[in-house]
Amino acid sequence: SMESWTIEQVGDWLIENSFENNVKPFKDQNIDGSALMRMDKDNISQILCTSDENGIIKRPTSEVKFKFREKLDDWQIMVELEQSKLIAGEKLDKYSPRTSVSSPSIETRRYWIDDDNFSNTDLIEDIEERL
């Protein structure tokens, strides 16, 4: 995830998103993934400033700030979607009925351990009830 990115990985992300002129200021400010994720409007305006060959500082245009924020927001949305899928997948794994005898659920194992009168009929009925 972006939060665990190194300063170099942030630089790579800047280049990929056409902010190559900002790699040095980000590196000079030690902006890693965690710092990047916490950036607000004011931080973005300040860090996106560039200087020309005469040392004159140029403030970013509204368009540049918008584009940067948009790229950052897109990335954050993508991360949230991936996390949602992982959480949903974990919930599905946790609660989905297991119909395979090769990977029985905890509930099915209970029959095997606790019930001396276990039969396949009991197992099949239990599975059908869950479906």
C-alpha cells in the first residue's frame, strides 16, 4: 500500500503521474508514502512549488494542484476498494458453507469429533439447510 512506500517509491509514483519536476522537492522533504497520504490542500500547494534555473520559485497552477489531488484520490479509492475486496473475501471465507469433505467447516468437524452416531445423511441434511 502507498502508506508503506519509501521516498524512492513516491518518486516513482510522481514520475508515472507526470510530476517528474517535483521528485527532488519531495525527496528533499523526505515525503514517503505515509506523509503523502496525509497531505492536505496547503501541503500540496507548498510541495508542488518548483524553482527555475534562476532560483525563482513558481507556485503550482490550480490545474496542477487539481491533477495531483485527483491522482492521489484515485490511488486512495483504489486502495479502499482492494481493502474492501479483501475484507469481503475474508467474510465470505469465514461464513460460506463448506460442501467439500476435503475441507470441512468447524461445524462439520464437530460432527466428526462429538457425534459417535455420525452419518453421511446428517451431514448432507446440514449442508442442504445452509444452502
